[in-house]
Amino acid sequence: MESVISVKNVWLRYGSRHDWILREINLAVYEGEWVTIVGGNGSGKSTLVRLFNGLLKPSLGDVTVYGKTTSDVRNLMTIRQHVGMVFQNADNQIVGVTVQEDTIFGLYNIGVAQEQAEHRCRDVLQRLGLYEIKDHPPHLLSGGEKQKLAIAGVLAMEPKVIVFDECTSMLDSKSAKEVHKIMSDLHNCGFTIIQVTNEIEEIFTADRLVVMRKGTIRFDGTPREAVDNPAVFKDSALPPLFSVRIHNLLYASRNLHLPTAIERELADPLWKFV
Ligand SMILES: Nc1ncnc2c1ncn2[C@@H]1O[C@H](COP(=O)(O)OP(=O)(O)O)[C@@H](O)[C@H]1O
Ligand SMILES: [Mg+2]
């Protein structure tokens, strides 16, 4: 299968006098996948995903997007149209004075004609439930609405891959769920989703999980393989999954050994002990 994003033997440091931030990274992301990246603070997640659209360049090694290297500036415009990014702080991404203007801004920037730009803009605002507030000034929106607006701006560019870098971590839980639902809907529509999160309970929506530790990829596999293998999360500074805590607690306190720590599969074996 052809990879959408391919990272080969990548090392990165922010200046030659600094330490290596990414070491020997190899990763391929395939069309239509949902890849979730977790890891402790400072483990290099944001640095890694900023390589995916050429915001950062590797110090050594190569990153290609649809076969084009991010190290050649002539490829960057196409690459950035293919790979959209939504960041933690939506305020930094807002440029327009109304919701509609903000969404359409990027389209005019890449030379999309007015009529087509307005059409695309209306589509994405409707899709995200923002059309009713299209004339509102963005600074008056709630945190969740601002993050949806950031997603609207990205979607209007008609990308194939969308990277969400901890984009729910500043939201209240209701808005975070809404944004997570948007990610699911987009994945179901065929978008390739790359999600960085510090919410360990969110890993099960991914097709593939990447666990980072100190600038290296510690694990790359399915969420299920990760949960079945306790070594994956060891020393990763991540809180244990709720289901893993239950699993371990019952083993320690009652010597009950449950067959799995996958949450949705725990109910049946637990009932037997009630
Ligand atoms: N612009 C920068 N200049 C120097 N060091 C940086 C820069 N950005 C990030 N770092 C360092 O790189 C490491 C990884 O950061 P980051 O990729 O943001 O991690 P994460 O997203 O996993 O929290 C951290 O030690 C951080 O301090
Ligand atoms: Mg980060």
C-alpha cells in the first residue's frame, strides 16, 4: 500500500548546539488511517507532526508527503494543501473579522475564485454547524466554536490528511467530545486523521497508536496490542488507562485475573464476580 506520509530515518534538533529532539524516527501513515500519537510532555509529538506539512524540516533523514519531499520548498504549497493542521490554541489560527471571512481567507490566499470559495465556505460551515453564526466576530465565540472554526478553515482547503495536535486539551469536556465526534465523522468520510492527544482514554478510536518517549517511537501498533502489552506504557509518563487500573486493582486486591484490559470487553468477565 502506498503511504501518504513517510518519515525515514529522521533526526531533528532545533539548532546545532541543542540536543536531538527526534531520534531515528521511521513512520508511515496510510490513506484513510486514523493514527493517534501519545507520549509524555516534551516527548516530541508536536515536533513530529510539524514535519508532516513542512512546518519543520528534518536535520537528517527525509519526510515525504504523497511521494514529495518536504525538504524542497517547491513542494510545500501542494503539501500544505494536502495536510491541514489544527492546533491546541485556536486563537492563534484566527485571522478574519467574521466566521465566514476567517474560513474563506485561506482560499483567497491560494487563488480560489470568489464564487467557488464562497460555495466551499458555505459547505464547511454548514457541515460543522457554524453557518448560523457566519457573521459573528470570532473573538466572541466559545472555545469549542473557535476550534470548530479552525477546523472549518482547514476543511475549506480540501485537504486529504488532517493533523489535530492536542486540539481538545483546552476545551470543556462537552466541546472536547463534539470536536472528537467531528474527527470521527471526517475519518468515516475517508480523511486520513492524525491525532496527538494527552487523553489516554481516546486511543481506542484510532486504527493505529504511536507511543513516543524522549524523541523516539516506543510503540507503533494497534491500540489493542498496546493495552495487551504493559511494557508499552511503562516509563512513558502517561496515566494508566482506567480499564488497566481496574484490571490491576482487582488482581492486586482479589487475585482476580481478568482476561483483558480492553474496557468494552471487561463488562462480561466482571459480571461473573458480582
Ligand atoms: N522551538 C523550539 N526550540 C527549542 N526547543 C524546542 C522548540 N520546540 C520544542 N522544543 C523542545 O523539544 C522537545 C519536544 O517538544 P514538543 O515536540 O513540543 O513535545 P510534545 O508535543 O510531546 O510535548 C521539548 O523538550 C521542547 O522543550
Ligand atoms: Mg505538543
